[in-house]
Amino acid sequence: MLTIFLFWSLILLKLISALTIKGQLDVTPYNLSTFKISNTRFRLQQIGSLDSNKHPIKATAYIQDPDGSFEFNNIEVDERINKTTRFVIYPLSKDFNVKPNRVLVEFFMNENGTLETKGFRNYFGREYFPSKDIKFPEKLDPIDIKPMVRFSLVQKQPFRNYLQVRNPGVLKSGMIANILHSPWKMALVLIALTVIIFPIYVENFDPETVKLMKEQRRKQQREKYQIPN
């Protein structure tokens, strides 16, 4: 019984082997500080599973040095003839926008016993890779992943404000701020203030003119209601 168990164990080990997937993040012209290294990681997700009784492989790798190196260790691949094992690697960073946003890594066992490795990159705007099971799949964009999967920098992300000021002030938000930031609203306010303030100004600084204006107004009212002979 033990002999049979060891035999099948050796067969399984022969069919499934473990390897390491290496990668590197190039953030030129920036430098990877210790804080930024801890804020950047890479996730690996297996497509499908080698064994129906097992879940697909999931792993997380962190940057190991200022050169941006990282690796996934003990990744199992199927070494049976004409069998393909697929993994998707995608970056997660709080400080950088990284490209490609996803990389598909394929391991294919040829009939001559050699393991062929291929890589394909995903483009921004497409969440997943097109399935090869559909009749007319989209063409994948191949990339060189030897000796490692390379990621680069799109741009540094803008500073993220996680705290929002609830009361920034009357000059920055609210009704008064809307008026101050609108030219035509400001013009209407100035006209209204002129109409209101001008009579007060004239009455305080030129009472003779105000008296004359009142007399003229009363005269116009009398002429308006005067009955002609």
C-alpha cells in the first residue's frame, strides 16, 4: 500500500512542478523609498486550476529592493504534454500609476518536453483578457517576460486628500462664493448696490439737490393729475 502511494506521489510531482516568476518595477526618474516600497505590491491570480479539488493559486509579492525587484515563489505549473497554465499579474500602488495594468503569463509544455513561456499585456480600459474559448477572440499584445516581467511608470499619482474640510469658509463655498466666482452675478450685485446706495449718498452729501429733486417729483405728480380747463 505504501509503495503504491509513493508511486502515485512521484507521478504527481513529475506532472506538476514549482517555479519562480520574477518581476521588476521601473519608476525612473523617481526613486523607490522605503515608504513607497511598502505602498506598492503585485498580485498573482491563476486562471483555472491544476486540480479540480484545489482552488486557483493566489499570491502577493512586495518590492524587495530599491531596484524594484519582486518575485512569486513556488508557483505550480502543469508539465503534462500540450497543457497550458495561465496566470495574471497586476500591480497595486498608492503612489504610482503602473503599466501594463495587467500581464498574462502562459506556461505551455511542448511535445519535446520543453516548457515554453509567453507574456501578454493588457491595455487600459479593458478589465480582463479576452477568453480563447470564444469564436473570434481579440488579438493579445505579446511582450518579452524573460528574464523577468517588467512594469514601468505611467505618471506619479497626484496627492490624495483623505481628509475633507467640511467648512472651507464663506469665500470658498456657499452662496457668497458662487456670487464672487461668477462675473455676471457680481455685475448684478454692483448694479443693485448702486441703486440702493446712490440716493443715500446724495441725501447725506448734497441736501439741496435732494430737495430740488423732491420738488420736481411733486410738480410732476400735480401736473399728472391736474384737470385741464
